[in-house]
Amino acid sequence: MPQIAQIAETYSSQVFWLLVIFGLVFFVIGRGMVPKVMDTVAQRDGQIASDLAAAQAARDGADEQEEAWRKRENANRARAQDIVAEAKAGANASTEKKLAAAQKRIDKKLDEAEARISESRTAAASEIEAVAAEAAQDIVERLAGIKVAKAKAGKAVKEAMHHG
């Protein structure tokens, strides 16, 4: 093969140019560009570290403010609950007074109504007795032909009503 036969003739020149190109690449990239890239990376790392520190400081400040806000909010909530409790107590007392006054009025009306009912019941019972006495007089007169006195008929009706 002709390619293999040429290796000995071109080997030294290929190695020479390989070393020249490698050296050029090493000096241009290794000594020229890499330090600049490393400086940029270092600056970026420094900037990121300072940004993280600033963010942590801001977070700590926000946490402190939040804690202070929570304390104020809890104090305000406690005060609001106290005010609500006082208002409820006042409303309950007022309601109790109004309910007591209303209950007194209702009790008075109930007593009056019970008295009227009792009077009506008594009046109705006496009317029933009077009607029953008259009916008893008429019945006895028609059936037996005897005329009974009104007082005697009333007494008999009362006795029958009380004994069932």
C-alpha cells in the first residue's frame, strides 16, 4: 500500500507541524483565552455569591417584618375580640332587660286573660245551670205534670253537675 510506504518519509514533518499547531493552540487558547474566561467565571461566581447574600439579607429582613406584622395582627385580633365580647355582653344585658320587661307584660296579660276566662267560665256555668234548671222544670212539668219551684230545680241541677 502506498500510504503506508509514505509514513516514513512524511512522519517527521507531520510530527513537526503537529507540535507547531499544538504549541500555537496552547499559547493562544491556554495562555490568552483561558485566563480571560476564568476571570469572567470568577467575576460571575462573585456576583452570584453577592446576589445570594443580598437575597438572604432581604429574606431575613422580610421574615422580621412578617413576624412584627404577625404580632401586630394578633394584638389587633385580640383587641377586636375583646371589643366584640364587650358588645355581646352589652347586647345580652340589654336583651335580658327587654325580655324581662316583655315577660312581665306578657305575664300581666296572661293573668288578666286567665281572670277573664275564669269569670267567663263561672258566668257560663251559671248560665248553663239556669238553662238546665229551666229545662228541668219544663221536663218535670210535661212528664209528671208537677210544677217545680225554680230554686228547687236550680239546687237539683247544681247537685247533679257537681256529682257528675
